Amino acid sequence: MAEPNPYLANPRWVVAEQVADAARRRYPAGVQAIGVHGSLAHGDDTDTSDVDLVVVTYKAGAGPRPVTRRVDGILVDLGVVAAEEYLQHARTLTTSWPVAADRYVTTKSIYDPDGWLERLRDTHLGRLAEAKSLEFTTLAREAWCRASSAHARAVRLTQWYETDAAMLMIGEARLNAAMVVGLITRTYFRNSADAVKRTGLAGVDMTELGLILRDQAKELANRGRPVDATVSQIFDA
């Protein structure tokens, strides 16, 4: 007798399977693979977790449209991307790499007859293997500039007693400072909350964050990517 599928005891997996089956039935010629990423793929989802689904299509414009809806009380975030476009994303390193890489390497298959999701993972890992340290450090410098800008705006908004807006800016500054850490160390995170938590930035105030940004600027300069430049240097690496 066949063993029961342990995933079927999880209501989020049940919804994921149902949505995947519906996508395949409605778009039988367009869907190449379907998988889940995030907490459900890692196996540590909770009753408050979303279902993060990705539908990979054979070509752009095929398959369902991206949508976010609740199904049986569970929030479903359905992303749709063409196969070649997704592979291109996996080959491209950006300042958001620390929170994007997880979905390339840990997406769990629901429907993948040709093993395409393994190709996605291998494409990304191959890109990482060939990337030079300075490539990551250059991206870290860009993330630092965004963090520094958001921090400066938070300070100014606080002086104007625009507390709510300042809180948004300090959150943006913390996240970009976490991206600096992730890029310098080649560490990727599960999501934005995981990034600021694991880098120790979740609870820092504006003064502490300013000191962290100062130290990060020194680190980037030591690594050959100073944040400051003269006009004649601005186009240099």
C-alpha cells in the first residue's frame, strides 16, 4: 500500500497543489514548471505563512496572470515568469541578490516533468562560481549609497517631527545596510525580515545605524570600492 503524502496534512501544501493543478488544467500548453519558494519550500511554514508560488511558462505572455488572493483563508502569491526570462534573472547579480537568491536555489517542485527548476538552480550557482569578489563589492557600494540616503532622509524627517515617514526611511536604510553585509560576505537570506535580523540591524536606532554605515564605508574602501569620489573619479571602478 502506498504511503500517505505527508504534505497533504499541511493546509498550505493542499492549497498550493490545488492552485498548481488549476493552472495546469487551464493553461496545459503554456506551463513548463510550477514550484513553491519561501517558508513552505523550507518546511518551516506556520499558520500565518503565505503560499509563494511561481509558474514558469514556455514563453512570455503564456499561462496565468500574476495574482495575490486568499484561498481558504491562506494568502497565495502567484508569480508568473517565462523560462528564458527567469534564467536571465538567475544569471544577473543585483543589489537585491541577498534576498533573491533563495528562490533560485530552494524552490520546491510541484510540477516539473523536465527538471527545469534544477536547471534554474544550476544556472544561478554557476553564475556565482564565476563572479569575482569585486563584482559583489561594487554592488555592496551601491546598496550602501541607498542605505546612506535613506538614513539621511530619516534623520531629516525626525527633525521635522515626521515620525511615520522617518520610520519608513529607517526601515529602508536598515534593509539596504543588510544588503551590504550579504553582498560582501556572499550570504543570502530568506527574505527582508530575515536579512535585517541575521545581520543584527533589526533593532538599531538612527545613531547606531549611522555608525554601522560609517564602518561599512571604511570596509568598502579597504576592499577597493570607496563610496566617495571626485568628479574625475566617478566613472572609475
